[in-house]
Amino acid sequence: MKATYPSYGEIQKIENKLADMKNEYWLHHDLFTFQWWLLLIIFILPWIVWWRYVDKNRLKEIVLFGCLLMHLVGLLDDIGVTAHLWSYPYKLVQAIPRLAPIDYGILIVAHMTVYQFFGKWKSFIIVNLVMATIFTFIFEPFTVWIDIYKLDNWKYIYSLPIYVAKAVFVKWLVQRINLINKS
């Protein structure tokens, strides 16, 4: 008895059809809606404010922290979307599968700001815990309420330790890189 499974060509055909459907949905459902404009603002505005207040003397270090965190956040978000833990009914740009305005905008800028102003481990962890609590129990429910974010197989509480752990890991990594660079 021979096992039957889809061929790569069959999968590609369905993926192409799905991409066409997603593009149509984005053009007719997302583009220029209230949610789309809100995503645009929360993507651009935090970066403008951050640039005004970032410590330019530590710019390389802070940007390194932000870039490493962006990669980690993007990876975790891709895993969550692919595993059907959460999804995004609205997107700023259809070609990007994740919620880039949050992943690469407000979230990263908030973390870089905490990194800049709270250098000691204890204060860094405490402020990250406060920020994680705000993102988990206020910001995430708000994005669900306005239909930008959908919990499929996820609960808010699961996000809390992840917000803190990723920031702690990236701070540790940047410190290791700085030590290697100095020696």
C-alpha cells in the first residue's frame, strides 16, 4: 500500500492561490482602514520619538540590542503564526507575514528605551517586568479588541515571561559581545 501525500507542485499551487486571496483581502479589507492607519502610526511615531531621545554616544550598542531583539521577536512571531497560536486580521503590508509595526516598531523602541535608561540588571529586569505586564494585560487585549491581533491557541499570560526573557537574553548577549570587543 503506497502512502499518498501532496506533491510539492500541489502545495505551491495552493500557496499561490492563498497568496492571491490574502492580497485581495488586504486590498479590500485592511488598506486605509482605521486599523491600518493605527498600525502605520505605531510603526513610525515611536522611532521618531526614540531618535530624539536616544543617547547618541551609545547609539551602536543600543541599536545592536534593538537589532538582535528584532530578529528574535520576528522569529518568535513567525513561529507563533505558523503554529496557529495567534494571527493578524489586519496588516500594514500584506507581504510581511507578521505584525511588523508592533514587532519592529513600538515593541522594539520600548525595549531599547528601557535598555538605554536602566543599565543595572536589577532595574532592567524590574522595568521590563512592568513593561511586559503592560504589553501583556493592556496592549495585547486592546489589539484584540480592535481586531489587529487574534488569539487562536494562546493566552495573554503566556506572553508575560517571553517579553521579559527575550529582553534579558538579548541584554546578556550584547554584554558578552561588548566584553569580547573590549578584549
